[in-house]
Amino acid sequence: MITEMTRQLSFEDIKPKRLTRYMQLLAIIGNKEMTAREVETIRSKTYAPRRFDMNCTRPRLTELVNEYHELIECGIRKDEETGKSVAVYRRATEQEKIKLDNMEHIPYLD
């Protein structure tokens, strides 16, 4: 019971910060194609907290792709630090947003 309450309080605490983080990430990406590490590198130098933490960026990028359709995964690039293949993100066009917003309701749009 206590852990459920503390989890809920923590969640309520980060809610307003998520919107700010979304705006920061969208501003960083702009009209470019970037990986999560590239975005986080800029974010950690520009916005508080000024520490490199991929956990500040990756979940928000996933939400911007899957929930809000503001970003699109547009390719794959090799991460220079890890040597692994990672997703590349870019801003979605208005037409892509409309299509993604309506995919559940009109599945034959593809």
C-alpha cells in the first residue's frame, strides 16, 4: 500500500516535467535526423539537469513516437560509442501525424 502511494506521488511529480522535456526534445531535433544519444548530448549541455542521462531522453522519445506521433523513426545508424545499431528520429509531417492518429480507426490507410 505504501509503495503504491509513493509511486503515484512520484508520477504526479514528473507529469509537468514531461511536457517541458517534450518541448526541449522537439526543439533540439528541429528539422534534423538524430539518434537518442545525439539528442541527449545536446540536451545535457543546454538544459537542466546538466548531466548526461539517456533515461532523461529515451522514454520521452518513445512517447513522442508512439503516443503523440510528433516524431517518426526514420532509419538506423550505428552508435559511435556503443557500436550498436540505433533508431534515428525526425519530426513527423502534418500528413504523417494525421495518418498515424487515425490508423486505429481506419486501418486500410497504409
